[in-house]
Amino acid sequence: MRRNIVHPGADKLRYEIREIAEIAKRVAEAGIPIVWENIGDPVAKGEMPPKWMKKIVTDAIKEDSVFAYSPTKGLDAARAYIARERNLEGGIRITPDDILFFNGLGDGISHLYRNLNPRARILGPDPAYPTHSSAEAAHADKPHLTYRLNPENEWRPDLAEIERKIRANKDIAGILIVNPDNPTGFVYPQETIRAVVALAKKYKLFIISDEIYSNLAYEGSGMKKLASVIGEVPGIAMRGISKEFPWPGARCGWIEFYNRGKDTNFDRYARSLVDSKTLEVCSTTLPQRVLPKIMGDARYYPYLAARMRRYERRATYARAALSIIPGVIVHKPRGAFYMTCVFRKGVLTKRQSLPMKKGLKRFIGSRLAGASPDKRFVYYLLASTGICVVPLSSGFNSSLQGFRFLLLEQSDARPADQPGRRRRCGGPCVSALVPPAVARSSSRRASARHERRDRCEAAPTEFRRPRSREPPAVRGRHHPADVRRAARDSR
Ligand SMILES: Cc1ncc(COP(=O)(O)O)c(C=O)c1O
């Protein structure tokens, strides 16, 4: 090329959640079945949309109009429904004009950063959902700016740190929250959102609240949408149907502008997003057509409530199983269907390994040059057991070492118990390091046998600390009865 045609931010575009799938495919070719714990796609994990929902979609597809373009901002009826629903929050009042549809929320996120002034920066959480952090870093051609979600404080952010960072960097124009959060499942308490809103007001910033999981916040989580607390501060809330219906293949998401009229610069920016969308004509028509019918159906919220109960049950179990392992921090999520496991400093070292097939060892080794310890752990776990999780550091732009896994596994059976599955190092699903099948076992001898196998499979060879160094209080607590008790206690 006579001219460099590569965007300066091109190297910042990373999405490890899918990149690791390529590694997993090679592992699968070596004959190891994969437990997909990387992508938050409920449908791919076997969670089927209910029949009544499918009926609404199949009825809609009989109408010729769903094959047509829709208005740039989205179908009037869909936007009217969302505006009406939002106005019930008891906070901000919006009109259909404040809503803009995209081809999936990922597309909305991409538009949002692409159209920001390159000097304007958004301060986002660490760990970060990579579509936000990568798009923000690429737009500025600088590393993404973050505030820490603190695993030592149940993932709560430090508001003083946020203010310090805002004060120190005049380019910061906005604060991002992901609520409920991906990858931690953290739900921002109402007073924390209020404090973030107060900071935005004090420093003349706007707020972005990614609320794609807001209707999947567990009972008692205290979830509040930005709409209810934003007051007069300019803000953008982001929603979609990928996780809720769930219908990720529909590619349908939207953003809601709050208080456009309160700041001319924010209003101009909002207009630029609409103009940018106009160049693309519009977003997918069919999901917008069915949205009011599905969300307005009497069965919709009870259906979501049942799903959340299932996620919460799995989260309770996974927390109980993982929290008794020395050297890791886990918290039960309060929403969404992800869980993050953090390794304490020094737990992972470069000398650790897991047994794997010879050919795979060479392949995995070739992909790990200069890799962070958690990425190394994740690749070894994948090649050794077939469990495909996502490292925190490279996958979620995090200063922490750890991994994220899903709460979407439909089957309680451990992979090692499934027909045709290797026994040795078949490895339990990460969300069931001590799987229910074992926990339910009434035979003490069987339990002890399983326990030994769990110890061997969950943390084989040097990834497990030598037993003698385990604190006595923790030693032996992998017993299923202890896991059951811990699960009960943490409910
Ligand atoms: C926090 C968050 N925002 C946005 C998205 C993108 O969703 P969509 O499927 O609508 O593009 C995801 C998908 O995982 C997500 O976790």
C-alpha cells in the first residue's frame, strides 16, 4: 500500500471470548469434547425460547411488512412500548424519539465509541466487557481507562478512585457502568449509582449504563435501572433482547437517551449517532415487530423469574464449590449468568502445568509466548479437560488474574459421567468442580472416592498446592457434605 490503510487503533480490537473458541476447535480435533463456558449464549447452551414466544415470531413472519426496512430509529410501536415501560420506573420520562435501535447492542456499542470525539474518554470498569473496552481503546488509540471493581469488597467500586481519576484526566467525558455486570455478575447498589450520577453532575460528564442484563437481576439484588436515578444528568442506557428472550441471533439492541435537552453538546453527540445509523438505513425489522408482543405478554416476566431462579441456584452451588479452594476469590453474582473466579497474587506460577496430549502440548505452548499466568491456566485447563473458560486479564482487560465461566450449563451431569467421555482428567465442568452428582451421593465411600477424583481432576498436578501447605481449616472441605453446607450457608 502506498499509504498505511490500517486504523491506528486496530491492534486494540480484541475479543478473547471468541478467540479462545479457535483454540478449543484444535483441542476438539485432538478428540477432547469441549464444555463451552466462553460465550454467553443461552440458546447455544441449550436454553430454548418458550413455545409461546416462538408462536409470536412465527405469526409475525407471515406478515410481508417484516421483510421490509424499518425506520432508521426503529419501528414506532417498538419504541413507543419501550418508552412507556421506561416511564414506569418513576424517574426520567422519555419519548419514542429518545430511542435508537441497532443490529444488536454490540453494534450500538461500536457506534457509540466510533462517533465520540477521539479526545473524549470513557472511564469503565475493570474487569471490563471487552466490546466496550476494546472499542473505547480503539477510538482513542490509547489503553482503555478503568476503575477497579474490587473482588475483596464483593466487586464494589471505590468511588474515591473514580473521582481521583476524573480529576486527574480532563479528557474523561463519561463513566460507564455495566449493570448487572459482565463478567462479575455484580449489581450496582442504588446508592452507588446515585454517587456515580453525582460525580457526573459535579464534573459535567455523561453516564453510559449497559443494562442488557437488567431484566435478569436476581430477586433481592436491589437492581435499579439508570432511568430511576439519573435526575437531570445526560445519560445513555443500553438494552437488547439477546440475553432476555433469549434471541442473540436476532441482532437487536437499542439505546435510550436521557436528558438530551439538558446539554447542547450531548444533544449534538446524540444526533451524530442517529445520523451515523441513518447511513446504514435501519436495523433488523422482525425482532422489533415482535418486541412489544413478547415483552407485553403476561407470561414474559414469570418466565424470566424462573430463569433467574435457575441461574441463582447454579451460582449458589458454584460459589460453594469454588470458595473452599484456597487461593481463589469468588462471589455469588446478583444478576446475569456469569461468574468470575479470581486467583490471589502468587497462586499461579509459570512452573505449573496440567497433563495433556503430546501434540496439544506443543500447540498450546506455541500460543502462550508472553502470556499472562491466567491465560496460561485457561489454555492448560482447556487442553487438559476440554473446559473452555475465558481469562480475566486478556479477555476482560483486567489487572486481575482469573477466569469467567457461565451459569448456563443445562445438565447437572459432570462431563466425565457422560457417555463416551474420557475418564482420566475428563474434568468436571468448572461451574461444578464438585458436581451435584457427587454432592447427592449418599454413600460415604462413594463420596470419598469421588472426592479423591475431584481433587485429582479439578486441580491436577502442580496447579494444585501441595496438601501439606493447605491451611488445616480448609483441608478436607471438598467433601460433598461440606459443599452442601456451604451452599446452604451462602443462600
Ligand atoms: C454487557 C454486554 N453488553 C452488550 C452485549 C452485546 O449484546 P448483543 O448480543 O445485543 O450484541 C453483551 C453480550 O454478551 C454484553 O455482555
